[in-house]
Amino acid sequence: MNPFENHKSYKRMYKEGELTLGLHIPLENYRFATPTMEQQVELSQLAEKLGFTSLWFRDVLLEDPNFGDPAVGQIYDMMIYMTYLASQTKEIALGTAAAVLPLRHPLRVAKEIATLDQLFPERLLLGVSSGDRRADFAALGVSHEKRGEAFIEAFQYLIKVLYNEFPSIRSSRGNIHAANLVPKPAKRIPTFITGYAQQDMEWFAEHGDGWMYYPRSPKYQQVTIERWRELVNHFHPHTFKPFTQPMHLDLAENPNEGPQPIRLGFRLGRNHLIDLLHVYKETGVNHLFFALFDSERPAEEVIQELGEEVVPHFPAIEE
């Protein structure tokens, strides 16, 4: 059973037992510096041409030097930048990794993603999270400690207002009575829980359309995926829910260079990368998107090599 069997982007990316590949915006090797955001349109178009199935965007408000990961995301507001790149591409999926629901009013999120879905039908994938950047929470006057509760309330509000006509909503985030969100999405938007969102696995196995989790070694990822899939089957028997993960990649020029761990990923040559991706596929990963932030080589060069030599082993899923 697959509730998204008629969703164009979902169908190109997700099938039980298969693995497809995407990329993390910005498409740039900036490491711990501030990205230049140059050539993102051209590189996104190249990625699409070469068969990558997705681009993923982060929801970061402030530059915070005290945060463990100093990356500032793609600098630009996630929803606005997704709209911009959607207008410059044709079919590559656009995903949020992830919309921080405690920091965004759920009615505004609903309005934005429903509008995106109408303007660019079936190209949006919605990752949602509870967030972790204390500076963003403090700046908006939102409790970081209570973000788990805020996430649940916002998630329930969001789903109800998106998919119900004239819903009745009473919430600390506001009330709706005898009013309706317009536009509605053209089709239900695949909504993935990112991380644990301060919940237990039972909750997001029941409520998410899929799960997006942090990069880990295949051995540990497999144990986690198997436990999650058991819970999915308990709540939704015979329903496929995909697993997605990012991976930082420093692609070596030597195609036979062996793997070396880097933060949140690996440095290795393409032949070992292909072998590693097959292992991830066997562990149950359905979609993996590369972050090129720590790459030694220019992003364009890496995308070209990946598209020509690696993506054909894990192509978009055809009808």
C-alpha cells in the first residue's frame, strides 16, 4: 500500500527496496565559511539534467558561532529560495530538511506549501522538525525546552488545516471556526518527520509519511531502520514508508581511493562510493542526498562525476 503512488516526485524517488540520490543546497564546498551562493541555478539545472531526483533546503534563521555546526544553511529564507529554484528547474523535487514547526506558525506553513504545490505541482516534499538552534528560539521568544510539545501542536494544526475543509481548530497557536485555508494542495504532500522531533519512535512511525534521520554507519542505521519499520507495520500494516538520510561527501579524484570518515560522512573515490551506496540500499535507505560542503573539489566537478558515474547505478524510478 502506498498513499503517494500518484505523486510525481515521490514516485521518482521512492520505492520499497530501491535507493535514489539527491543533493543538499547549497551546492558548494564552503566548509565552515559562509557560502557564496554562486551558480546555484546553473548547478541545480545540471543536477536535474544528470538525473538527481531532489534538492534539499535548511530552515536556519541566524548565524550562531556558538552552535556546534556553524553552517548558515542556504542563507536565504527556505520557502522563498525553494520557490526561486523551482522556477528555474522543471522536475527535480524540492525538499525541506527541515521546516522547524515550533518557529513557524502552522497556518503560515500551510499557506506557503499549499501555494508552492499549486505553482509547482507535485514537486514539494515536506520534512518537519522540532529544531535545535537555541539562538533562533531565543530570537523568536519560543521555549527551546518545550519544543517537543510545540512541535506536536503545530504538526496537528498543519495537517488539519491542509486537508480538511472548514476545519474546527482550537489551539494555543490560534483558533479557526467557519473559515478555510485556500489554496489547498493539489495532492497530499509527503510529510517526513526529521530526527526524533523530541518524540518517541512510536509517534513518528504512526504519524509521519516517512522518516528522515541523520547519517550513521550502515550497521547502526540498519538496526534503527528495522526497529522503525516494525513499528510502521504495527500502526499501518502493509504500508511502505520511506527512509531518507543526508551524507556529507568529499569525493576523491582517485576513483579507487578507500573510505575515510569525515564529519557526517566520508571521503572516498567513486568506486567505493558505489559499493557503500549499495550497502545503504540493503540496510533500507530509500533516498540519500549528498552535502558537498566539505568537498576538496569544486561542486560542479563533483556533481558532473556523480551524475555520470554514480547516479546511473541508482536512477530515478520509472513507471
